[in-house]
Amino acid sequence: MKAIVDCIGRPEAGLDPLIHFPNSTNPLYGGRDQLVPEELNQTTDKIMDTNQPALGIIETQGLTAILEACDTMLKAANVTLVGKEKIGAAYVTVIVKGDVAAVQSAVDAGAKAVGSLGKLVAAHVIARPHNDLIALLPK
């Protein structure tokens, strides 16, 4: 597969509404249409906070599967639920936070709990998320 990349040097002013639009919630899937850097709470401090709690992410296809995974994660280890994102096509992502060992244990248990209830799409742990990444998390 080959990526095709092109750059428009001076785009026509009429294209502006297609490029920049309000960061709204899409009613079809409940997620946000875009993430605009100006709308994020970016830090002015360039020193990374090494005390950020770890993040655990599980994505499934199927609501029942993610509910079971989430319940198992919260019972398996001392983690806190950060939020969920509905992606579309029945894909749902849940994010937890806590210390690295607890988050790893929770994600492992949650991934196993999905079983035959749905499709496990992804299970991942970010040990020390960057400060700017925290701005992308669900509010």
C-alpha cells in the first residue's frame, strides 16, 4: 500500500469551513468529530510530569463485552475509571488509570473477560502518559 501525500500551498478561502469547524459531539456515535489543538488544555510547562498515573485502554466491538471487561478491570485491581468513548460500528473504548502494576493487571483481566461476549479490538497500557495526552482523555 502506498500513501499519497499532497500539500495545498495557499488554499482557497472557501475551503476554510471544511478544514476548521466546531469541535462538536457527533450524534450518530457520541464521539467528537475532531480534536483541534487550540481547544485542548495544553500545558505551557515543557517538563514532563513523571508522576502521571498509568492509563489502561480496552476497546471492544460490543457493549456487553466492554461492560464485562470494565467490571472485571475495576474489581481486579485498584484502578479508577476515566471514561468511555463510543467510536461507531459498536466499537467502544474504556480507559482506566492507576499505578502501572495495577493498570497492567486490570487490562490483562479485562481483556480475558471479553471472551465470547464480543470482539477484543485492543488492550494497551501507557505507563507514563505525556501531559498533553491527558488533554485528549474523555471529560
